Amino acid sequence: MKNPQGCASMQAFAISGIPAVKQGCDIGRLILDAIAPMDLALLPSDVFVIAQKIVSKAEGRTRQAGAIEAGPQARDIAARSGKNAAKVQAILDESSEILRVVDAPPDGIVIARHKAGWVCANAGIDESNLGDELAADTLLLLPEDPDASARGIAETIADATGVRPGVIISDTFGRPWRRGLLNVAIGVDGVVPIVDWVGKKDAYGRRLNVSQQALADEIAAASGLLMAKDAATPVILFRGIEWDRSASARAVDYVRHPNEDLFK
Amino acid sequence: MKNPQGCASMQAFAISGIPAVKQGCDIGRLILDAIAPMDLALLPSDVFVIAQKIVSKAEGRTRQAGAIEAGPQARDIAARSGKNAAKVQAILDESSEILRVVDAPPDGIVIARHKAGWVCANAGIDESNLGDELAADTLLLLPEDPDASARGIAETIADATGVRPGVIISDTFGRPWRRGLLNVAIGVDGVVPIVDWVGKKDAYGRRLNVSQQALADEIAAASGLLMAKDAATPVILFRGIEWDRSASARAVDYVRHPNEDLFK
């Protein structure tokens, strides 16, 4: 299929061959090994989206629920939500604020503001289906600093190939007024989170009116189209996207300032 | 670039050649005309994402602010938000509930629940940069029934080609706790809004753990990557996505029931 007028196009590939990730794995190195058999010369405009779960595993961001002693607040929230009190304590330890507590059998939901600023269910802690290599009561936390994780992966790839692609670390968040979950960017290297096109012109001189485009979140959301149906493809490669590069791009720029939060 | 292990991939194309859309235009016919010069045999798994703005224009979903008389509630909200009272009246007329009123100079923001259920800024009304063919005080409303709009476009394409692709009508919404705007699906034909993979297995027998994947929203979000930088590409074609088809798919299924709304 060709687009004869030269209009924009993009492609995305699920990278196969990423093995089960254990603590201490080098995600950048695993990606390099996985793309080695592909007939692929990396471009600076390529973007890798990486599932948070493998980054957290590589960084050893785990706790064992059985080893956590729940305090009074955790026990109170557990009673209201139906959640395990040790898991609630882990959520509290990861959070700066609890926004809502929901009794949602068979498990409850705690909407929390993660210490990094993200508002999400259960402070982003995964607690199920983490793979055979982790004990059954393992809780998987968000990376300590996902922007730094993304930077490290980009540097590993750049050192090995001479090309520094964009890197996005994505997690799956719910939305307050829409059912269903969407992948969002919680860490970036290179890719600017938000682009404002208002007043700029397109290639044909037409005025653009796209305000505050959530660019990295768009790429993260698109990655879900290829991640969902194959448990072994936690890395997606995008080619053909035009994106603004900044050495200071940080996904935490998505966090609204507290005085912009209309729905606390 | 090939992906030798046969892993999933997808492509997206910005469809060029869509002209300025006026009331009465047949969007399905415009798409057929635009793809005619492309070397393209449509597949049933293809998905078109169409910007709400051209659908609303084709359906004549406009009001002139100058012809609207603001009532007491609109005048009160206008005073609090800095918005024009006639525009606020139009928002009220489109909404079932006002959630928040924000004074955000140079213009205010009214977070409203649209009559269809969507919670979004200004009830989804566009009021700027609508093109030379509309008067300066034109307000562009959401389509009356975007799922029906999507169905009509899919039927036009199916009647002409014998192939019924998926169709998504997208609009750009903000998020309460994340800065930046993302395209979401407000109308669908064929494409199931939410897919639950929990407990299903992938092609290799591995258990999947993706809950409530917001499939149509993922596709809509991805379309923003190609729509933002070219004012003349309000239609994006996706190829290679695997999606569940249902004749009863409706984007309004994204709307949370009022008793699920934690943040009213």
C-alpha cells in the first residue's frame, strides 16, 4: 500500500525475543539482543515503548506482602475496601495522598497519588500474574524514577549503536470518567511529553489548532495495540513518527500541579 | 525492516486529499474519493479514524453564538469563568450536568457531562479555527449520535467496496490528572470499545493479564500522532491491528455509569 501524495505514515513492531526479566537484567541490552536478528538499522526518530513491568522487575522493585506489617490507616482502608491490609500498607508507602477508597469485590481499589505525582489505582502496584520467577505474594512497585530508567536504556542503546532512539516507559492506567484502561507514559527519554501546535502552520501553510498534544501518551497508548495480545512482547518499536526531541524531556511533566487539580 | 519471528506489526497512514468539509458532505464518499488514487485494496481488518470536527461539519452541527440568548445560569457561569455567556448557554444546552467551572484566562473552562455521557471540557464544543467557510462566531457541536455517524460511514464504504472496515470517530479530550490532550473514541462501528484478556492465553499458551483494554481509545489516541501536524489529514487508516468486531459495538459503552463515578 502506498500513499502517493507523500502523506505521513508510521509503523509499529512488537519486538519478539525478550526473555523473562529478572532483577539485575539490563533492559537496553535485552532489546539490543532481541533486535539483532532483525534487518534493522535504528534511526534517531525510532521510539521504543517498554512495559513498566519489565523495568520494575529488572530494578528489583518488589516487596513481599507477607513481610509487611499494616499500620492503623492501612487496616482501616483494608476494612473499607476489602483489600488485603499488607497490600494497602504497600500502597500507602508508595503514595503521598489517598484520593478515594472503593469496595470493588473481589478486591478493592485505592485511588492514590503516587509519590512521583501520578494519580492511579493502587499506586501503580501490580500484584498478580507476575510470572513464575516471583513468589506468589510479590508486589511489583513502579520504578523509583522511570525517567531515569528510560534515560539509562536509551544510553545503553546509543552506546552500542551510535543512534539514540526515543524511549518511553508505559504503564496501564484507568480513567475517572471512561471505562477501560489505557497505556500512558510514566518515563521518557528524548520524547517531549506535550507539544503545542496552536498558531503553528503545517507543511502547506495551513494554521494548526492542536493544543497541548500529549505526544508521549499517544505513543504509549498505541503500544497497547500490540502488547495486549502477546505476553512476550513488552517492547514495541515505532518508526515514522515525527516527534520533538529534548534532552530534558520528563514524563513527570504530565503531572498537573496541585492547584490545577479540579477533582481532588 | 522485517520482524523475522513473525511478531505483530501495524501501520497507519494519513489519508491526504480530504477537502474542506461543508454541511451535507458525505464523509464516506469523501474517503472513497481520497483513497481511490492509492494502491489500496481495503481489508475488513482496516480501521479508519475520523476527526469529529469534519463529521460535525458534514452534519451541520453548528450554532451561531450571536443568535443565542443566555439564561440566568449561563450568565452566572460566564461571570465566574470569564467565558462568553452565549457560549456557556450552548454548553448548557448540550449538557446534562455541570461538574466544574474554571476561570482560566483568556477563556474559561466548563467541565460538563455531555447529554451522551461524555465528561469533557465545554461539552465538546469547538469555537475556534473552524475554517474560512464558517462564520467567526460559529460553535461546532458534537455529532448528535457519533455511533450512528460511524455506522453510516462504514455502510457507505461497504456498499461501494464490498469490504466493511472498522470506523472510529475521535475527539480530543483533556484528562483530570494529566496535562495534555488525547484523542478518544466518541463513535465506533465494528470496533469493540473494551476487550478483556484476563485469563485468555496468547498464541504461545502464555496467560494474559490485560484487563479492560480500551481498544478503540488506543486506536483513536494513535491517530493523533498523524493528525496533529497536518491540518488537512482528518482521516487516518490503520492496517494490521487485530481487533474484535461486533455489530453492536458502541463508543457510549465507555461512559461510566453514574454509580461508578468516583469524582463527581
